[in-house]
Amino acid sequence: MDFQVWIEFLKQNWLVIVVALVVLFLILNFVKTVVKWALVLVIAAFIIIYSGITLKDIGDAVGAVKEQAVDISKSEVLNMMKKEAAEAKMTRNADGTFTITTPNLEVTGTDGADKVKVVFHGVSLGEWKVSDTLEAFIQEAKRNAQ
């Protein structure tokens, strides 16, 4: 299970969880029989049912926010590529790959490949399919290298 899902669940239900923990603590201190564990299970089930939201729902919400953040980052990076294309410096590596660097970006790939690795402010954004903007950025870096 994703750690962020649990954090989001705890943020949304912290008051109920605190009350339940206090009640559980009291039960564990005063009741010394099998009834104690039955009450613990009932309270835990109540918290899960009371929340009205499943961990899957929270996971889906976290996934949607993450996807939106990646889309926003991608559009920012593409805009940055347009702005910094004139400053782009291309380095050819011995293994046939190239690295293009600007003050904020690093793009690594192979000539003719349809994907490149993109790093923005030191954070890897993964492999991207070469789009028109990326191709123009690569061509501008090649011109700058000559």
C-alpha cells in the first residue's frame, strides 16, 4: 500500500482516530478479559466504517493529484526548453548517446531514438517521447554545438 495514502487517511480522520485511541487505551487498562479484544475490534471496525472513505478512494485521489502535478511540470519543462534552447549545450558521449544541458534542464538520449530522459532542476522526470518541441530543442542544441 502506498505510504501517502495512509498519511492522507490519517490527516482526514485524525480526530476520530485520537478519540478511538483514548477509548482503546482505557479499555486495555480497565478490562482484562476476552471482552477487551472484542471491544478493540468493534472500535477499529467503527473507525473504518465511520470514515466513509476507503483507502482505495484516497489512493485514487492521490494518484489523480500526482498525475496533474506531472502534467503541469511537463508543460513547465516544455516552456523552459523553448526559453533556454539558445543556451543549450550538447555533449556527445563515446557510447553514441548525447547529453544536452541548460541552466535548468538536462536531456539525455540517443540519436534517432523516440525517447529521451529529462531532468529538471536535478529531478528526474523520466523518459519522454520525442515531441515537436523536444525535437526542436535537440536541433537547436546541435546547432549550438557547431
